[in-house]
Amino acid sequence: MAGESVLEGLASVPRVRNPLIWSHVRVKRRLRHSDLNMTPIMNLLVILIPFLLVSVSFVELAVVHSALSEISAAPGEELKASLIVEITANGYGISSRSVDLKYLVNEGKKRAGSGSLTVTRHNRLKLQQMLRNVKRFFPEEREISIAPQADIPYQLVVRTMDAVREYRDGKDITPLFPNIAFIKIRKALPKP
């Protein structure tokens, strides 16, 4: 009997739809019939596209045309300078792939080898002076490679490029090595 009274009590409770349970059904019905409002997206594009077009006109890229020279001369051919200017934290290092630069500057004669020159404290005038000495022995040479280390500031690389490209003495401009190429020097692996 006690069980029957509980069932009778539940039967007497009026059935009411719970609005929280059925609310998602009403939302789905409304979404099916509504259109997507494109006005905010169109407003964004109307503002964004002219802004992007105006900002693109201020971007300019500078291109330096360059080509690497041959690594070394064949037997019987005249030596080429094939210069490399390495930019380090301590200064510049000037080397050649085929010419002993130390012997060239000190003795005034060309010789195959691997002697290099150094310039401390990024002294661009001293760098130009050494490059002018090398240019006297290789007047037809126009190419040079620059190898900056990873931590070198961009402004120093640009100033070095200006220094190796030409020498200015008052109003006179003497071209040095206008064809510039960038390289990355790989350190030799230790011998086992």
C-alpha cells in the first residue's frame, strides 16, 4: 500500500516542460531560419584592405648583385685574389682562397698561399687601406666575399659593405670591390 501512494502522488503532479532542457531546441530552430550577418566582416575588409595596400608601398628591398669567383686558378693561369672579409667581434680578417696576402703586402709580390691580414677594432679606414694595397696587384678583380659572424650587428655589416665597395678621398671615388657576396665560413673539424 505504501508503494501505491507514492505512485499516486507522482501521477497527481502536473507535467511542466523544463525551460532549461528545451531551450537548446528553440535556439537550433532560430539558427536554421536566420541568415549570417556579413556587415561586420565587410566593414572590417573595407578598412583593412586599403591599410594593407598603403603599408606595402613603403617596403623596399635593396638587392646587391653578386657572383662568386672561381676557387683557385689552374696551373699556368694568373692568380686571382678571391678575397674574403670575415667580420668578427674583435675586428676584420682578410684572407684569400689562393694568394698569400701577408707576403703580398709585406714583399710586394704575388705568391700562392694562405696568409691572411687582420684589422682590429673594426677600423674601416685601415680595412680600406689594406684592400687598396691588394687592389694594386689585382686591378681587374671586382669580387669580394663577406663572412659576418652570427652575432655581428646589421649596421656593422652595412658599413663594411660600403667600405669594401669604394674608397672616397675627398671628391675622388675609387672603386675597390663592388661585387659583394655573402658566405658562411665553416670551421674545420678537429682531426682524430
